Amino acid sequence: MLFDNFQPSFIDFIDIGIVALVVYYVLRLIRGTHAEQMLIGLVVVLVLYVIALKFELLTVEWIFNQVFAVFIVILVVLFQAEIRKGLMRVAVNPLSSNMEPQEKLVTEVVEATRMLLKKRWGALLVFERETGLKHLDESGVAIHAEVDAELIVTLFCPDTPLHDGALILALGNDGVPEIRAARVLLPLAKSKHVQGAYGTRHRAAIGLSEANDALVLVVSEERGDVHLVENGEMSKALSNDMLVKALASGLANMKFSSGAKS
């Protein structure tokens, strides 16, 4: 058998571990982006190549061989943006842990919520977690700004063109939280159990959280209250203290950078 005489050493495990780590972070980098779709396309092409070899389709095999001769160049062209971002993140320690960015994110969001409730302005904030939401950004306007309470309130001012829809809050390329997009359209809830008393914002929050692991914060101008929505379930109305604890718990798994600045 192929592996009968294989005796892995400690160096072999290190070798495998490094490769696995690189593959993991590459997949994580492209998750939720157009590069993910291109990678799926490349996998399909490779499957077709294997089929051509299996059934001896000489013309198809010859075409693939010509393409694979410049395969590295093709990869660089297709994934140049992701390669550039990945190299910029090499200096960030992915194993480090620092609560300061999370605390700042929670503090700014809670303060923004307090001001929104005082003004009786509605809001919809989406926190991206493990599942990528970049495909939703295309329906809105790119922001890429530091998370700031006053900016959040300004974006939801009824007199501004960006107040409709949701804000997407996510980790930037450097692992620091950012407001990535505004005026993002969310799918409405399909569940028939959504109470009729709740408006479009609540239904959009529930609809999005039914489809992925996003955490959604809803501020209601009619009710003057705030709810968190997760896994299709809406919490009861939360006070400031309750919101701080719920956000800290809900965002605990986000991979914040230790190099973040407050």
C-alpha cells in the first residue's frame, strides 16, 4: 500500500499544520467575496480536466494543458486584490486576543442606540460574524469608516439619503471594526410567526438572521425600544445595561486585531 512505510515525524506534522493554516486563512479571506465564486469556478474547471483525462478527450486535454502552462499568472490576475489584502495582513497576529476593539465597538453602538432612542429615529445595524455578508454590500453604499456613535446617528437621520436600509458593521482588513456599508437592503422574514405589530425593520432583521449567523440590532422609532435578533429570534426590549451584556456576548467570537487603536 502507498502509506505502509510512511512514518510521520514531528517536522511532518509542522509541515502539514502550516499548510492547513495557510489554506484556512486564504479561505477565510475570500469568504463572502467575488473571489469565492471564482474559486468555485476554478474547481469546476479542474473537475472537467480530470474528466477529460479519464475519458481521453485529447482536444479538451490539450486546451487545458495550454491554460495550465500559465496557470500561476491567471491566479495572480484573478486574485490580485485578495493577494494584496492578504499580504497587508501578514503582520497581524491571528492568534492574539485583545478586548479593547470589542469594548470600543460595544460602547459606540450602545451610545448611538441611546441617542437614536432619544431622537426617536429608527435604525438597523447588522454585525457580520462567521458568515460573510459582502454580497449584501452591493445593494448599498460603501462606507469603510471607523465605528463612531455620532456617525451612526448621522447616517440614520431621516433627512439624509442613507437613512433607509441597514448598516453593515464588520471587521476590516486589519481586524478593526468598521462601518462597511450603509443603506443595505435585507431580505424580509419568511416566517409566518412574525407578529403583525412589527414593522419592516424587524421583519428584515429576522429575515436576515434566519439565513445566516448575523447579529442584528433594531431600534424602533414607533415603540422607542431596541431589540437584538439572532437565528430568527427577536429578544425582548433591552435596556442599556442589558444591551451591553448581550452585545458583548454576541460579538465574543469576532476575531479582533490586537493592534487596534481606540
